[in-house]
Amino acid sequence: MKSALTFFYNLTVSAGIPSYGLAIILLTIAIKMILYPLTVKQVKSMKAMSELQPKMKELQEKYKDNKEKLGKEIGELYQKAGVNPLAGCLPLLVQMPFLIAIFFAIKEYNYVGDSSFLWLQNMAQDNPSDPLYILPVLSALTTWVQQKQTTVDSSAQNKMMMIMMPVFIGYITITFPAGLGIYWVVGNIVQIIQQWWMYRKPRTVVQGQGEVR
């Protein structure tokens, strides 16, 4: 990943606009596009599971005293909807090494020369990485939008997560190097666009065929 970041930085140099910030943006977009097929599987599985939550709650309430019947009914619900509850795990596991690698590549990158970008003075600077706190705000906001796109369950627990997760991401963005803040914001924006593209049409469940579109 460090080599890939250097490659994209050299591209900006060749274009006459040397910029580590732009290189991070290009690298983030490239990784997101490479992982897009896995993202599709992961996000659609998460969305499908969320859409089944109201029905699952009904079943849990109806068969709360009969665990065996509850398990059977939930299994039939998954089958009719064409949903595999484990379908989102494998794509996520495959993506994790890439995401961890790009995280540490940016965090530990040896910036040579000018590493400023827009209002940011230093890609490697932290505490605070962004004196204007624009990146932390954008990190929190884009995280909230990304969650909102795939959340249909309006339970109190999910509402709390919709607030706490963006706040947490915004906070840690303050403590991380500015380059990681750019990576997170750009990654979220690309994810939001990808999710919008995936769900621009209503999801339909074909009963009896186990097919989800």
C-alpha cells in the first residue's frame, strides 16, 4: 500500500500538481473500486437483514416461549426472502486486510517534502490533525449518511448507534494524522455513492425462488 501511495503521488508529480493529499484520494478511490463487488454483497446482505428485522421481532414475540419453533420460523423467513444471514461476513473478512493495510500505510508513510493539502499543513500531523476541525465534522457527517442509507430498523438501539458511531469516528479523526482523515472522508463518500447506486431501485423479493434483487 505504501508503494501504491508512492505510485499515485508520482502520478500527481507527472501531472505537475504534486500532492500527497490528492494521492491519498486517488488511492482510496482505487481501492474502493477494486473492492466494489465485495461491497455489493456485503451491503445488500446487511440491507436485507435490516429489512427483515420487524418480521423477526414479531416472530420472537409470538414464539418467545418456544425456541425450537422460533428457530424454524426464522429459518423459513430467511429462505422465503432469499437471505443468508452469514452472507455479509465473508466479503467483510476479505476486505479487512486491504482496509487495515491502507490505514497503516497512510499512518506510517514517510512524507518527503511538502505534505500540505488545501487548509491542512501536514498529512502526518495529529493532535489535532485539522486545526479547523473540518475533517472530523466531515468524517462524522459522512459516517451518519452511510449508516442512514442501510438502516431501516428504527429501534432505540439503532437510533443510539446512529448517533454514537459518527461521534466516535469524528473524535478519533481529531487524534489521527490528517492523511487518515482524508482517507476516511473520501472512502465514506465513495461508499455513499456506491450504496446510492445499488439502491436506486426498490429491492424486490421473489417468493419461492430464493432470489433477491
